[in-house]
Amino acid sequence: MNKRKILILINIVLFIAFLTTIISALLYAIIPSALNGDELVGEIHESAGIIFAIFAIIHISFNWKWIKTQIITRKKQ
């Protein structure tokens, strides 16, 4: 598997984890009384957040060379 395909897979996982985190937070905020005492939404929210953080770090590490180049280029201008 080349780097481009791996990054596509990482981006898809990031997107799904981000959406899951946002939707679970909104569900809890919009209908908290119906979800009161239901820890499932909280567990989903926490798990998706952890997955998002892990894959964000992986995403940054895969793109570190590009990030470094952009920062150095902007400092020179």
C-alpha cells in the first residue's frame, strides 16, 4: 500500500470519527432528558474522540514533511 492510499484511509477514518463525535455530542445536547442515565452515547463520544485524536496524530506524522516545508516557506517570505 502506498502513502497516498494510506492517507486516504486515514482521512476516511478521521472523517467518520469526527462525525461520530459531533453527532453524539449534539444528540446529548438536544435530547439530554431522553439520554439521561444512558452511558452508551457518552461511551461512543469518548471512543470516537480517542480514535479521532490517534488518527489525527498519525495524519500529522504522515504529512510532517509538507507541514515543515509550508512553515519554513512562509517564514522566509
